[in-house]
Amino acid sequence: MEISPYQIDILKELINIGVGRSVGMLNRMLRYHIDLQVPDVRILSANELVVQTQKLASEEMAAVEMGFSGRFRGTSALVFTSRSASALVSVLLDGDPVHGADLDMLRIGTLQEVGNIVLNGVMGSIGNILEETIDYSPPTFEEGRFENLVLSKATSPEATVLLAQTHFTIRQVLIEGDIVIVFEVGAFDTLLSLISKMVPDEA
Amino acid sequence: MDEQAYVESKFGILDHVPIGIFVLRKDYTILFWNRCLEQWTKIARDAIVGRNFDDCFSTLQKPLLRIRLESVFEGGPPTIFSSQLHAYLLPVTTRAGKIRFQHTIVSAVRSADQSSFYALFSVQDVTDLTHRIQDYLKMRDQASAELEERIKAESRLQQQKQVLTGLLESLTARIALLDSSGVIVDCNRAWTEFARENVINQMEVGSNYLACLKATVADPVLGQNLVEGLTAVLEGHLARYEEEYPFRTGSGENWYIMSVTPLVDGLGGGVVSHIDITTRKQAEKKIEHLALHDTLTGIPNRLLFSDRCSQALARAKRYGKSVALLYADLDDFKTINDRYGHSAGDTVLRTVARRLALCVRESDTVARLGGDEFVLLLADITDTQDASRVARKVVHSMARAIKFEGNPIQAKISIGISIYPKDGNSMLPLLNAADAAMYRVKAGGKNRYQFYSEP
């Protein structure tokens, strides 16, 4: 399905609204001011994303993932490089980068909550324009190579992927992460048709 | 099915999981409270179900939590409250009385009538883990504080070292640090430059300085002294060792003082310094020379003569030898002074001193006792002939006129000779005897010599 520039703009807007809401929440919850920007939103097929992210293939990533199901199926995730994930946790917890088996839990808990807030903002924003309720599975935390994380959840290489790069700046530390939403076949078309309804002049 | 029956049928199975689970209606009424929570809170399900959560606990009243929970009640995505950012949602303690840290996930579940959503709280106890992490963090903070302190101390030390290095580099003294075996560990610029200028390779860092001294000090006695002194300090037997020594450099003979002090008491190793004392030595020599020599003629004065005389007599006594004293007095010196002036007199005295010195062996002494009086000390003579030979040479050496501003001045000399041991046992009687003999010459016509013992 062809995507018009208007639809892309609306998608970007939806993501930005969701992220904005999350940041508002994080800023109030944490002691620090968090600046979060979404410089780029792209729509790709799962295949295209695999090709694009091959350069990241060897890098360890950390992801907070949340599946959604029902008629509108897919997975949303906030993906960090391990370095960014450690930096984020250490900034939030006032310490140096943390390592070690027990400390995984410390990282995981914190990342899970931050990821949860960001994803809830984004998914809430998308959910608002859907006419039906989305069923969510509990957020999980995973680590591994990019293709083994979010993309492995896509059941078809034809699945559509929304990739939004995000830049957090917390206490002058820049943390980069990607919001990745994998829409199973059909789900993205549903979203686009709903968006189209919001753009009466588009046709 | 009424709400309570629905809840029990739907969530009853959650009594069997080791996770605290409770369910809230949108109005915060507690609908379900599992066994695990009964144990943690000591509140029975019957006692709490149906009550408003806010009446039992105050923890969910924070607006920020409320906002996030609202979206769950609207069927939104699950919400996580981590132990790291919130510590706990239920204020309960462990059996040991410690606060129970909790990781809570709140999910939306359909209400009994399917028209709205309940919030299902699943609370995971992460107390042990959190304490382990806290202990670790405490340890890490301590370690990091200690590290910081050590870094500061090292930085202070570094600064002190820089000051010290700057100081050492600016000194002209050659300074090196030796380990307990004498190997050069560090040295200053003056040390390196000295080694380079004098092409001494063994003075480099890493070389053994004891070996260097053995190889480079020409005087074997001095070399042995330096090595022994240095070793004694390095081995802790001596608190300080100093030795003054001459060293021939490109610019002539210089004098140095080598000092060795232990580096740290008892640990071995030491600091060696060489300070150039050439100027001091030269001054000392000058002072010594001034004290023992006649300023006008440069030959020994009465003081040095006395010393040499005593030594010569002692030696003669020991080896059964003879010593001759030749007491020489210029004839009519007053007339020269009166006629040509005092400068002329001085010139005559200097010339006479020089001519006298040429008449004796190097081991003999020519001294000026004062005025126009000289004495020649001939040590270790075997025969009085030796003395008369010198006396003849002296009288003869005066035959040539002394030039002063174009004028020839004829100096003449009268000599009285005394012989040890024949004419006296010590310096004074011998001097008196020679003096008396000299007066006899003066009375008898001057410009010749006479032995005291001669009639």
C-alpha cells in the first residue's frame, strides 16, 4: 500500500504526541529534565529493516518490548545499544555504569519502566485513533542482537515496521534509542485507513 | 454472575502463585487480594476486599501514579512501577522487618460486565535482590571514595614530585638516587650533563655507580675510599659520608665534595650528590699561601720556614742526618733603598729571592725572615761541603748587577752557616748560631760566607 506524505506526517505527529506525553511524565517522575526528540520517522518492511540494520548486527542491544494483539497485531519496542542502556540507567540512578549479574535486575527494572512509559505514550497515541481496544501483553526486557529482538516477533517478512529514532538528553548525557513498531500484515493498513479518514482532502 | 463471583472465578487461581496480586475497580475498590498478599500484609482477604484501597494505603494517591493508572483503567497498555524508581507500592515489611521492595506491573483486565476495565496489580518481591544491589552500591561507593582519595593523594604526590624535580633540575649540584645495590635509579640534569661532558657512560640511569667509581677514579686510594663510604651508607652502617676530591675536567682540575645520605632510613638506597667546591678550594689555597708566604717575594715566610725546619730537624734526628741553615743578609741594603728608593729595594729583594731559590734543591727551603734577611734550609745533607757549595753559589749568584729602571744595582750578600747537630739541637739555637756567623762575615768584609764553627 502506498503511503502518502500526508499520512507520513500524521504518523509522525502521532509518534511525537505520544513521545511528548511520555517525556512530560518522565520529567515529572524523575528529578531530572529529560529532553527527548524524534528526529526521524520511517516506514519500512521487515526485510528492508533487516538490510538497513545489518551494520548493527554484531552490536549487543537492549530492548523493552510490548506485544499487542487482537485484530491489530504486532510488537512495539524501545531499543537501545547496551552502552546507551547502561548510560541511561546510570544517569537515572546517580551512579556509574553498572555491570554484573545482580545488577542486570537493576538495569532491567529501570529500563523496563522508562521503556514502558515511552511505549505507552506512543501506543496510547496510536490507540486513540483506533476504533477498537488493543490487547497488550506485559512488557518484557530482552538483550541480544538487533535481528533477534523485535524483528524475530514479525511473523512475516512483509510486516510493516515503523522506525522512530529518538534522542534522549538527560543531565547532558545523550542516549540514543529507536522506537520500533512492527505491525503484522494488515495492521498497518488498518492504521493507514484510519489516518486517511482524518485527512478528508486526501484522496 | 455478580462482580464478586466473577472476580473469584477469574482470579482465584492466582492464589497459587508466589506473587502478590490484587485487583482494583476504577473507583479503587479492592476486588481481589491473593494469598500471597495475605501473608505479606497479614490482612485477610475477607477483611480487605470491598474496601477502598486509599482507605487502607496511601501509596497510590500520588497524582503521577494516578495518571498512569488511569490509562490502565481505560484499557491502555500495562504500566510498570519498578523498585528502582518507586521502591514499593504496598507498604509492607519482610519477616525480618525490612521494607519489601517491589516490582509491580499493572495490567488492564475486562470488568465483569465487559464495559470497563479493572487494574490487576502483580507485585514481585525483589527485596533480597535490592539489598544485594544496595550492598554492592555501598561497596562500590566506598571503593570509589577510596579510589578518589587515592587519586587525590597521588595527584598531591605528583605535584610534590614535580616541585622536587624542578628543584633538582635547577641545582648545579649533580644528584642521583641509588638503590640499595648502588644502581642509579634517577638523576638530575647536572648529573647527566657532567656524564656527557666527561664521557662517563657508567653514570647513566640503570648503571651501577659503585662500578662506575671503581672504573673512573684515577687515584686508587681515593677510589677505594669513595666506594667504601658509599657502600657503608647504602648498607645502613653510616648516616652520612662526605669526601672532597680533585677531578680533572676539560677546564682544568676541579674540586668536588661527594655526599651520600640514606634515602629512607632503614630501607636501603641513598642520595649521592657532587658539589663543585673548586672556588672554595682555590680560596682556601690562597689563604693558606698568604699565611705561609712572603707577600713581596712569594717565597716561604718565617712561619712556613719554622714548620719546614722542625720537620727537617725531626727527620734528621730520626735518620742521623745533618741540616744546614744559611742565614743570608744583603750587604748595605739601606744604601740601595736610600739611593734608588723603596721600589728599587723591593725589586732587589724579589730578584735575590729568585736567585736564592735557584741555588738550592727543590727539597730545600728559601724563606724571607723579614727586611733583607733570608734563610736557606738545606735538609738531609751528609756533609758540610754541601752547605759551603750552596753558599758559594749564592755569593756568586749576586755577582750580576740587578737592573732597575735602567740602573745596574749591585747587591752583595753575607752568609752565616750553622749545622745541625754540631751547632745546635733545635731551630732557635741554630738560627742564632748562623746569625752570629753572618755578623762575623759582616765584620770581616762582607760578601762571603762563614761557618759558625769556623774560627
